[in-house]
Amino acid sequence: MMKNNHVRILVMLFLVLFLAQTAEAVPAFARRYKYSCSTCHDPFPRLKDYGDEFAGNGFIEPEEEKERDYVTAGDDKLWLNRDFPLAMRFDAYALAETQGDVKFDLQTPFGVKLFSGGTLYKNIGYYLYFYLFERGEVAGLEDAYIHFDNVFKSGLDILVGQFQTCDPLMKRELRLTYEDYHAYKVKIGDSNINLAYDRGLAFAYGIDKTGTDIIATVTTGNGIPEAGADLRFDADPYKNFMVRIAQGIGDHISVGGFYYRGKEDKVVDEVLTPGLSNTVTYFGPDLVLSLGKFVLTGQYLHRVDSDPQFMDILSAVPVQTDAVVAELVFAPKYDRSNTYWTLLYNYIDSGWDDADYQTIAFSGTYLLSRNLRLLGEYIYDLEKSGHQFILGFTSAF
């Protein structure tokens, strides 16, 4: 495994060096359209409304797209970027805590990410990123998808690839805090289902007249592991389904409802165990309240596992889990702020005791530049009465 990781790293470094010769100056989108990072981010990596719209259009600006900006070679079916968009992100932290044997940890780097996104053809875009390092190991490809925008001018968007099932709710990769949104990551018992990365399809449709957004996904339900010996990515015969409906109320409020259902069989060494399965159901409301300098996002999830230990029908023990993620972001000067403050609350109460989790995080961000921000954060663990202090930075270039 270590040898394979070294090969992966060498290949990716080769690609970086090769592509850098023809790549746009990065951050790629800012250079291409001559925009400041603050046009889409508030601050980076957090997206504001315009950034969401830009991503929803397949990472293109329809009013700015001109054939001369692409390589068409006289073929109306060809629409290649003249330059290859490429960027990197580098995160580094120092952590001090009261729990555990290591009281002070230098996580430098915590993560190094290579990403690219852009246009494939008119209303078709792509986005992907490769984690060269995440917590000291090669994490590999995470987000990777093709986005078909406004298919047949129907208003329907289709996304194909791998992505986080929780993205329509709260995007984990865009948070400002070191502390994560744990409700989306938690797994119960021996279950392999959560709301983080998965492979599949996503469908999005917006009703402009009513301000209603509808998103549905079909996913494998077992994350993004390597294919098995049979060259199949899915470990069982089932597919998992999710739907989320969000309704805008005026200019400042959005309320949503979320439902997810999936099933999984017990798998040992790529072999299914007949008769041992677990059905997982999630549902819950969410809220976004935007009041100028303050943005409050809240999510409640109720999860039910029919048999997370894969016992059998007669001895199955259902497990219920309740979770909350609540985040308040304060920007003193709106999107022109140099300083941002974030208060994040995580709560998980489960019949599977190992999943219980409760923290409060208070985080401050200071922008040294639009693409380099300092972070200071305090996390209090209410379950273990522990304290963490984090100091670090995040950069994109």
C-alpha cells in the first residue's frame, strides 16, 4: 500500500508540473473572468449566492462565454478551454488539547488539494479535486463530476460522478471552521451508510415563480471505496435515494425538508452474507436565515437503522439517532470583511453510544489576502469535557 501511495504522489506531481506549463494563472476562475475571489466567496472557500449560481451553471458565466475564448477548430461540436484551469489548496494547523497523550500537534500540512473545474461544452461543466495529502495520507479523488446544466432547456440540471450527499444541506468542504459537520459523517454500528461522499446521480430543478428548489439523488450507498474483485463499485444490490425540497420565503429565509432511504447487506471480504441487512432512513428540516451581517444555518436529522449490527430478523435491534448542526457566521462588513466569526454547534444523540457527540466551536478568520486566511479556533467537547485550541491558515493558489 505504501508503494502504491508513492506512485500516486509521483504521478500527481508529474501532472502538476506538466499542466502548469499550459494552465491559467490560478485561482483559475478569478483569472479567467477577471473577478476578485470575493465575487463568489465570502470568504473562500465559503460560497455566497453568486458563487452558488456560478457553480450551478457548470462553472461558466453565460453572458461572458464567447467562441473565441475556446479552441473550436471550426467544429461546432468542439468547445475546449484554451488554457487548462488548475489550482491548489494548502491547509496547515497547530493544535493544542487537554485530552489524549499528545497535548500539542503540528498538522503541517493538514491537507494539500489539487483541483480543476471548467467548461466541457457550452452548458456542460466539470469539477474535481484530488487530495495529495489529507491528515498525512493520500486520500485520492473525492469530488469528481460532470454537470449538465439546463438539459434540453427544461430547467433540469443533472450531475454525474461522486459528491457528498449532504451538499444540498450544508457543504462540508466549504466550511470556515476546523471543526466538521459531524452529523453528516457519523456511521452507526457496522453500517457503512452516511451522508458524506458517494457515487451516483443528482438531479436539481428550480421553480423560479415560487422560489422552490428540488434536489434528488441516486447513490450506491457505500461511499467511494475501490472497486472489488468483480470490478463493481457497489458492494450490494441496492441503490439509495434522497430528496430535498427547499422553499425561499422573501429575501432572507429558506426552509427545507430532507428524506433519505437506503439498504445495505453485510459484506465480509467482498462476500455478501444472505439474510443480514440494514435499512437506513434519514429525515429532518433545515433552515437558512440571512440577515445582513449574520447568516444562520441549521439542520436537524433523525436517523433510524433497522439492524446496524447485522444480526438477523429475530434478534435485530433498531437504533435511532438524532443530530443537529447549527452554524452562525458574522461578517462585520458583509462580503468586504477582513474578519469573520463563526459559532458552530454539533449534537449527536444515538442509541449506539459510540456515536454520541456534542461540541461547541468558536472560530475567527482573518484575511491576509483574498486567498490566504488565518484561523484561530476554540472547541469545547461537552461529552468529554475536553478543550482544543487551533491556530493555522488556509490558502488557495
